[in-house]
Amino acid sequence: MNNKKIFVTGASGFIGSHCVIDLLEHGYQVVGTIRDMSREKTLRKIFSKLRLDNDKVNFKKADLKNPEAVLSAMNGCDGIFHVASPVPIIQPKTRNEISEIIKVAKLGTLNVLNAAIKQGVDRVILTSSVTTIFGSEQEKTTYNSSDWADYEGKNANPYSKSKILAEQAAWNFCDKNLINLTTIHPSLVLGPALEADYGSSLEAIIKILRKELPFIPNFGFEIVDVRDTASLHRIAMESPLAIGKRLLASKDFIWFKSIAKIIDSYYPERNIPKKVMPNLLTKALSYFVPELRQITKDLGKEKRLDNQESIKLGWAPRRLEETIIDSAESLIRLKLV
């Protein structure tokens, strides 16, 4: 029987809640941090529906900017999944907003790692992002774990800067303090929403289902299922071969027009738009639709990720079609579209 207890920050978030589910399904005990304790009741209802043992999870209120709260919450844990990080749907603009998102990401990470030393925890899985991989000034078609985005480059936005600085701080800290670190780098995370508060990852599917745009932008991205993202965290923790690695959590690249076609094939009555939007129109609309501003520089570009290091650990991500339809079905079931 597995008696290990894993500390999961951001346990109520999209990735964090699925990490808790995956750990419980594999016999682990979990201590999950949440900022709003009113979320606990909702999470426990979800776990009950999934027939998981609620007695094996303990939720604690912990603001990651408060080192004492983090230290207290971590007591008795054997490993750490540091998942929590601010993820804005629309990029902040003011200097104060930008400074705050960077500060929170980096400070929260260092507070978790300092607590790990004091609690004697030497195994940490950090949820980073492909934004720390993509974005180098030298354009490439395929990226791997050795690639680092340029913090000061023209392609960096406030979110990517926060992730780059937080990850760099984590590697430096863990190298100096002999903590066994692995970073996980999810691409665009889709998959089943567990509740109406779905975060920002499923926004693209929401917009397609709501037919918010008459055409589909000429844009594509690497996709990963949230359930597979969660399983890679656990697989990495369980494998000594993952120590010191940056692992890419991504199944494959897909154009958004293909996502729209898949959804339309399952829900023909919705008449999902499938025609591709001219790039000039996308750029013009980006002045009025803030979410489009983040993709205009990558219109028509195909950037792929090499996930072989993750596959070698035994990670087996599911088909993208299953991920896309499970995403759509969950949003419809929750009456969000």
C-alpha cells in the first residue's frame, strides 16, 4: 500500500485538481493548498462522484506569498508538486500588473522550495510551461527540453517572463541546496473541466463552441490532455531517471481549424464555423479581441515539440480527438456553452 503524502500547490486549479485525482487513483495521500477554503466542498463533491477516497486528501489554506503558511501546510509530506502560478487569460499591461505576476510566480516558488528544505523534502516536481521553451530569438520548427526562451526577447510577454524567471530561480535554488527537481512543461492544456471555474486553458474551445468568431484563425498549437499532464507529474516523481530533467508534456501539434472540424463532426447541429480567417482580418480584429493579440505573430506557423524524453519514462498521452471531445462534452455538461 502506498503511504506517501504529496504536497500539491494550486490544488483547486485545472491542472492541480487533476493532479490530486491522479495521485488519489494511485494510492497516494495528498495535502492540497487552496486560497479559498470555500472551494473545498466543491472539490470533495467531485472526488466523491469519481469514487475517490476523500479521507486521503487534506486541504489547507495557504497563500504562497506567506512562507510560514507554506511551511506549516507542508508538514509531514514526502514530495511536492508545485503547480500554482498566476495564469491570466489577457496579458496584464501596466507596470504594476506585470511586476505583480512576476513577483508572485517567483516568490511563491522560492517559498515552496525554502519550506521543502526545512521540512526535509528533497523531491520536487515544478509545473513550468512551454513558454519557457518557445520564444527564443532564433526561430525553429521543432523544440526540445534544451531550448530556453529569452526573458528579454521581443517574443516574451508578462506570463512567459514570470514562468521563465520562476523556473530559473527553481533550478538555481535546487542546484545549490541538493533538491531533486524535475520541471514539467505543458503545451496548451485541454481536457475535461471538472467545474464551472475552468480557468483559462479551455478558452479556445469555449470560443469555438460559442461561435464567437465567424472564421477560425490560421493558428495551431501543441496540445496535451490535462489528465496526461497530471500523470506525467506522478510518473516523473516515481522515476529516478526524471531527476534533473525538463519534461515536455505535449501530445502533438494541431491547427485550430482541425479542432473546429472535430467538434463539428460530433455536434453537427451546432454548425461550428470551420473556414479559416485571413491573417489580415485576424490582425485587424486583434485590436478589438484581446485574446487574438497573443497569436498574431504565430499565424500560419507550425512549431512542434519533441516529447521523447517523457515517452521514454513510460508516459503514454491519449489521442487528441479524445481530448478535444472530452473538453467539449464537459463544457456542454456544465452548461458553459
